[in-house]
Amino acid sequence: MPGSDPTPSPEPRPGMKITPRTLSLPLLLLAACGYQGDPERFAQANTEELQKVAEELKETAEILRESAEELRLAAAEVREAARYRPAAGEMPAQTSGDDAASEASLELPMVQYAWDPNAGDASVSAELGGPGFTGEGWYSNFEFPAMGSADAVKGGKITMYVPDWPANIRQAGQDWNTAFNYRANDLCMSRLVSTHPITLEYYPVLATHWKISEDKMTYWYRINPDARWSDGSEVTAYDIHATWKLRTDPTLLEPSSVVTYGKMNEPEVLSKYMLKVTVNEESWKNFLYFSGMAILPAKDIESAGNPEDERGKAYLDEFNFKFTMSCGAYEVREEDINTGKSISIRRRDDWWAKDNPAFTGLNNIDEYRFIVVKDYNLAYEKLKKGEIDYYVVPKAEWWAKQIPELDQVKRGMIVPHKVFNDSPVGTAGMAINMSKAGLDDVRVRKALNHLNNRELKIEKLYYNEYVPLSSYYQGGLYQNPDNVLIEYDVEEAVRLLEEAGYSEFDDEGYRTKDGRRLRFTLTYRSKASERGLTMFQESCREAGVKIDLQLLTPASAWKNLRAKEFELMSTAWGALVFPNPETSYHSRYATEPDNNNVTGFANARVDELCAEYDQTYDVNRRIEIIQEVDGIVYNEYPYVLDHFGPAQRVAFWNKFSMPDFGALRFVDAEELMYTWWIDPEKEAALEAAKADPSKNLEKLPIENRFWQEWNAARRGR
């Protein structure tokens, strides 16, 4: 869910998801751009400068009013940016009249984040966040669209599967980013400030208020005095400080975390409720990263006797299969860890924010139980038997042919469900090592793209469940509108190859240049990929290109990809809600191993754009930058692009109810159920139908297009 830990980390192995948390939330990462000026500095500003700022904001508002859907996300971010520039002593306005009218027309119920200005330790002054703190001169966002339904009820259990037993159950450190740990991170941990999974605006979680200096190099956070750990103790600024110390400790063996949080200086604890952070490198991402850091308890990660310079190692040793205290709605208990077989995440009845209206309709399910099923085919069989409640459907054939014919589906017991939301689309296809002979020629790379008959594969192999990619930021605000869809065209491919000098043929009919055959090895990690890759191989043969297919283990494929020891490799990368082009396309990573620039892409203009992107607070300009990056990358052909799924496909047993929107706007298939609940009446009816083959249940709609309709309504304005 947006608001999860956005620590940038290596993008996932093929088949491993990435979300806004990996900014990790993915490397996830999730956030809106916006910064608040320090009220004291604004008070010192002269009248002329304030008038100039006001005129600039007025002009920005005019631009936003003239924009339609193409700036829908940018508008939210720009509203935030405007709010971060209050006049001295004033609280920022919540929304303009136009914004309020737009929000009202969306027919999404609003909720309020509740906080008590008189809560806290009386020994802490109001100025330092204690009782009487007013928030004057600070920013927060107390009203926003509900993320769940007021009709939701608490209770019940959902059983899902993970493909492997996790290497650990930690929330930081070496090899923490497993499928299970992402779920635990979402459900058990809290952040200072999160990004709303519908609007992408910031909203408070552990911090009630925040502010950013005029030069955008200093941040302040005010911690909610009501926030508690699972042992009942207060969440304080000391916990945030300790978490930062842990994440920047090299003995944690998580280099990306060290680099990311190393761009911030050691936080200064002003009081138990107030924290100050300075950064040593200006970037709009820094506030996002620090605000979205999953907070860990100081008393757990600063155990007595741990030397200061090895707290990372101590944490790795102590919490490998032990969970820290939780400040989120869920926890992992020792008794729920069945080594090698299953592990559960349980809802806390004593969560400090359980009655806060801001979280209405969330955290409904009592227990998320994850069983280890190493093969998705076996997991599918367990779904049919009722041993798994919820299943992400990986194969289009199953969706189109097998699932509709299941007796459980025909009787309404299992629901096939497809959600069309705005979850960002990643890159899928064949990565091209641009440093290898032959592949260093853009004409050859373009020719290979023309030899990939995507339309035929989509029709014959994928039952028209997919759509060809035409961008590295597909389907969103950042997609370059000038990208031309690459069509299957053998004649054009031949023309390009001959232009590149491959006009001679050897005795087997393959093209040559300077006596070298035009031949490449295409590696892949799953036999399920072979049919599509064989079609590509045959198309290449028609054009005189020799393709050798080589099946590798997932581990070997991943190692070779990171080491850039391949020619072509079938792979896929997840997408971020807010792009980070530097990690994949900056030239500084082109020749180095163990980074996300696996193709060796290097372009001077892209380098310039990456530098500008990190320093740009104007959202409209950031959109332009990514669109330009997309256009440059797209026309350099570092991938043989393939296809993407425009919707999330799942199947589940018919015991759940959900909000009208079905699932949150920016979540993927593994997270759709976060707003669902187990309906007691549906569950009882399901059990009755299991016991009586003559009973059928009401079939639910297969598709939910709420967000498509929502977007269309906004375009109409």
C-alpha cells in the first residue's frame, strides 16, 4: 500500500514484485512532491518577495485549472507544493475552491485524522510538541478520501501462499525483501507520513504535523503522543533516530539503505515528540524517503551491550526470525511461525489508532496466514480445494479457459475478479546487453524489436489478455505520448540489418558481417517462457538472425543479469508510482555490476535529465523530464519490449465484501484485499454450498472498472 517503506533497493528479481515501498514502497518508492517553508524565515522575508511568491502560485493555479486529466496526479502534487508556502504565522489552506469542487464530484467519502492537542507528557513544552501544541506554522492533512468502507466488519482469516520460506522475517537488512516481508512491512509497520493510495497526497500517521525549510534542506516532524508500541510504550523521536542509525550502519549489509539514508545527516531529537532532520543533498525525494521509513523500536534495535558501530550486525543476528515490537495494526507472534510451512500476521486489538476515523474500513481481517507453496500450479490446485482463499492468477490461459469451467466458479463459490486500477506498469521483454558485439548497434536492437511478433503472441498464447508495451513508463502520466508502437515487420528488420552491414549470408542462411555470424544467446529462467521465445527465435531465423535459447536457474539468471554477463535475457521489472530513472539509465552505472542498469544504457542527455529531475520541485517539469527520458530510452531500444496486463487478475472464495471501488487505486494484485472484509453472511452461505452441491451462490461481477470511470469523470471536468 502506498506509504510503505520507500527505501530504494535493487529492483526485484524477475517475478518479484516491487511497489511504492521500494522507492523500494520499491525501490515503491510512494509520495507527492511538496515542501513547506520555515515560518521564521518567511517572517523575515520582505514584502516584495512575498508578493512575487504569491504571483507565482497564482500563475501555477491558473495552469492547473486549464489542465485536464493528463495532469491529474500533478495537480495533487502541486496543491501540496502550494500548501507548503504559508504566510508567516498562517496555517496552509486545505484546498482551493476548484479543488474542493473537484473532490466533491468524485463521490468518495471523506474521513478525518483525529489527534488530541492536549495529549502527551506535561514535562514537554507545547513548542516542542507536548500538550498544547497547536501546529501553527506547520502542515498536515487531516481530511482525505476514505481508504476503506464504513460497512466493513472485523474478523476472520485469509489464507494465501508464498513461493518460498522467507530467508528472514526482518524489516531491514540483508535479504529482507521477500514476498512475506513485504506483506509484514505493509501491515505491521508504520511511517511518519504516508502517501494516500488514492490521491497520492501526504497524510499523517505517526507524525501529526511536519514542515520543510525554505531552502528544503531541513525537515521537522511532530510525533503523535498517542502513538504506542505493542508493549504499550510511547513511540518517540528516539525511535526514529535509532531507526535511522540502524539503516545507515554498514553492518546491516543493505547498501541501498545506507546510501539512501546516508544523504541525510543524523537526526536531531528536539524532544520526545519532535525531530529535526537536515539533508546534505537537495532532492525532493529526501522528504519522501525519510517520511516513509518504516519505524522500528529503539529498545529492540539498541539492545544493551551492542556496540554502536555494529548495531546492524546485532539486529541481523537477533531478529533473523524474531519480529520486533509493532506500532502498526498487525504483528507477528512467535507462536505463529511454523518453520518451513506457514507464518501468520495477526491483527492487534490494542493498536493505538484503531479508533481513528482516518483508518475507517482498514485492517479488517484478523489473520493473514501464508503457507509455503513452491509451485504456482500446486497453489492453483490448493485454491480449487479451498486450502487457499485468495490467488493471483498468473496465466492468461487459466483465466480465459480453465477458471470459467470450474464447478466452483459456475456455482458462484469461487469468484474470478479483474480490477482495472492505476497500479503502475513495469517493463517486460528481453533485456539487451548493449555492450555486446552486434547489440551495440541501435539498428540491430531496433530490428530485433520489429522481429518480436507481440500481437500474435498475445492472441495465440495469452488469449488477448495483454497489450503491447510502447513505453518504459506505460499507462501513466509519465508515458511519452510521441512513442510509436513498434510493429512486427520483418521487411523493416531486414532493411535495418542490411543498413548495419549484415548483408552477407553463411552456408546455413544466417547473416554475417566481417565473417561473424549474427548470432545471440537468449537466456531465460522458466520453461513457461519457451513458447513465446521460440516464436521470437523463428521470426529472427526468417530475417537471418541466429538465436540460441538457454534455460538457466532463476539464481543463475539473476546473477548473470546483475553482472551484465548475458546477451539477451527474458526478464521483467516492476514499476514505481513515482519514477526513479537514475537507477536504470544513468551512465555511471552502465559498466558497473550489481545495479539496475542491466542493459548498460548510457546517454549524456539522460544523465542531464536525471540530475535535473532530482532537483526539480515543479511537478509539471518533472513530468516533462520523465517523458523526455522515456522517449530517448524508447528509441535506443535497450529491451525487446513485450506486453503488459492492463488489469489485476485474482480468484478468491466467495466470502469477502469490498468497497465500491473494489481495491485501492495504487496497489497491485497481492494487495487488493487490504480493504476487503470477511462477510459473515457470505461465509455462512459459502459453507452451506460446500456441504450441499445443490446450492449455488450469487455470482459477483467479474470486472471492476471503478477507477477507469473515476478517471473519465475527472477528464470530463
